Amino acid sequence: MASTDISRDLEPQRGYLLRVARLQLRDDALAEDVVQETLLAALSGTGFSGKSSLRTWLTGILKHKIVDAIRKKQREPTVASAFGDIDSEMDIEDFDAMFNPRGGWDSKPAEWGNPEDALNQRQFLDVMDLCLEKLPPNTARVFLMREVMELETDEICKELAINANNLWVILYRARMALRQCLEQNWFARNGQHP
Amino acid sequence: MIRRALGHIISCKDASRLVSRRQEATLSGWQRLVLRLHLSVCDACARFERQMAFLRNAMQRYRQ
């Protein structure tokens, strides 16, 4: 692919990259920087083979830039607090509140019908964004590292200096919260839509 | 009767944790067995399991 083509193709991906970077970094200026660096690396790089989609390739570059940014941020003690308290997000107790003392569902998961249909609807992706934004910062970061960046669990543990058990708790919390948020804001309302 | 009892060796709370953990780690043989028994008798957890699979798909779609 000639470089003039690629610069034209990159522009439409900017919004997506920014969204993912913002959700993970919770810092607009830093997210802008990281996306800028990603696009620059993409323009100067030779890596795009056309084997994967452009977006998948860009996500791979962004992944490294975000991990670098997180590392850098962790080294700056003054801003560490802005990064959120990861310890409080590893507490599983508040999600036990979704269950009664005998371990049964307090409110059972509802029937979602054919949820796959929602994936083609723009509004569903907006609801998904809102639900991701509502997650505590580190919970969102870990969940996106796992599900969008497709980092392996040991890589995430290493980058964030947490153990595997902490990671499972955080991912469990993210999934429980997202499930509930999607159910309340989409499937309970739109479940009957075609 | 026996099937119901076997299905409740673990609670819904435990089942939901195993369903999530399975996406990152290989469960032990015992964990797989008790989870399967539970999912075969518990509609709510079976729905939860389908919703977790959907969530993973949805996140992949989010990237596309």
C-alpha cells in the first residue's frame, strides 16, 4: 500500500483509537499523545501487510503505546493518585451483593433473546461505551487490555504489578458490571426490537 | 432429584466466578464437572454463560 493511501485510510480510525485510549488512560491529553504516536508509527512503519485489518494492526501498535504510557505514569509518584486506587478495585465483596447469602442470584440474569442482532446497531455500541465509561478506571483498563488489546493474562499482571488472582477478580467485576449495565440500558428496553 | 442435588454442589455465585475465570485459565477437572452439572440444572446461570460469550464477541466487534 502506498503511503498516500495509508494516510487517507488512517484518519477514519482516529476516533476509534482515541476512544480506546481514553477508556484505558482516563486522561484526554495523554490519550491524544498516544494516538498521535500510534498514527505516526503507522505512517513511518512498514508493518502493515494487509493480512489483518488496518484496525487490528493499529490496535497492536496502540497496545504498546498504552503500555509504555502506563509504565511511565507509574514511575511518577506525583500523578500516581490520579491513576486511581487499584486495591479497592480488587475487592470482590461488593459483587457478592448480587447474590443472596446462600449464593443464589438476587436478581436473575434476564433472557436477552438474540443479542447478536444488537451488534449491528450504532446505538448499542454507544450504550456499550457508556457502560465501559462507568467502570472504575483500573477495571476498565484491565478489561480492555484483555478483551480489545488481547493481551495475555501474564502480560497484564506484569504491566500492572498485580497477581493472577487480582486479575481474575477485576475481570469478573468488569464482566458482572457490564452485563448488568447492558441488561438495564439495552436488553431490558430494546430486547423486543427486531 | 439426584441431578438437581448434584447441580447444586456449587452455588450460582461460584458458578458465575468459574464461568468468568474459564476465559483466562484452564479449570480443574473437578471445577469443570461441578460447573457443567450446575449449568445443566440452572437456567439463570446458563443464561449468564451465554451472556458472557456474547460480551466477548461484542468486544471483538467493538474493535472491528
